[in-house]
Amino acid sequence: MDVLERNSRIIEKQMIYQMEESLAIGKRLIDKELDAGILNFIVKPILKTFYQYWSDHDARVGIIQQINITLECGKILIKNDRSKENFDNVIEEHFPEYLKGDQTSRQCKKSHRNYKRLKDITKQMFISQVQETILFLKVEKDITTYEDLCRAALETKEKAHEALARQLDYHEKAIQIVAEDPAILSIPTGKKIIVKVLQKGFIETKKGIIDNLNLYYN
């Protein structure tokens, strides 16, 4: 197996692990919010069913789609020309499919006045992810774990935190757009609860990722 394929598999495994962790956090938070709230017996099962189906089916499919597209873009650019022109062309070609897998976008109304802002942030997130994926994919050192790969691609804790901060900032901005006007969500009921879960889930996920990153560089 060449290093490109080795690194791709390590990245994919880690991203899927993080996805499962985030979905588990979301499920726990939605259950907690619904159990503690004053919603009636009709609304609670609707929201629970929606979230359960979303996490078990829609979310996994979409996130894995995004992971695969990002990795594919990174491989294309490493194997070919990495000029700005070619980078931009690859982004433009693959972003529509990436957007289809985006979970915030999938649950929002395309006709809403804030949807373009959400789409623009998602594109910037995609660009940043492809740029960082290239750094990880081109590592040639003898490594076997994601921790090794992370340290080889981003040699200092400061660089790793800078890269992570960029990604977290995009996620936070996307959630903030939804929080500003929950009417952008296309779900039929419980919009405020979903927003609250998104916000709390982001905070908890962010802490877990930062804690893991600090362990990598100890």
C-alpha cells in the first residue's frame, strides 16, 4: 500500500470515529432536552423519531459522503497540478456534491434569506478541509496512527490548534446562522430544541476534540 492510500485510510477511520462520537452526543442531548421540557406527548415522539432517523440514516450517509469527497479532492490535487487555478477548479467541480452531504444545509430551506450565507460558509469550510487534507495525505514518514499522522502533518501544537480553530470557527458560524432565525430549518416542529442541541453539542464536541489534540502533542 502506498503512503497516499495509507494516509487516506487513517484519515477516513478517524473522521468516521469523530462522526460517531458527535452523533452519540447529539442523541444524548436531544433525549435530555425532551425529557426535561414541557412539550406535549405529540411533539416529543415526533422529535425523537426525527432525530433517531436522521442520526441513523441521513447524517451518516451525508457525512461519509463529505469525507469521501474531501479525500478524493486531496488525492486529485496531490497526483496532479496543485496550482491555484487547478485547486479552484477541483473545488468548483466537487462542492455541489459536498454541499448535498452537509447536515446543516440538508435540514434547511433553500429559499430562506439566510441560506446563501450558510452555503458560503460551507464552501469556505470545504476549501479549508481540502487544504488540510492535502497536508495529511502527503506525509511520507513511517506512521501507523492518526496521532502520528497529525504530528507529522502539523509539527507543533500551535499549528494543530490553528488548523482546528479554523474548522471550528466555520461550524460555529453555521450554527449561529441557524440560531439567528430557526425558521430556516425545514423540520416541522421543535426548531428551538434542535438549535439548542446544535449549540450544546458543538460545545461538547469542541472540548473533546481539543482535549484529544492536546494529548497528541504531550
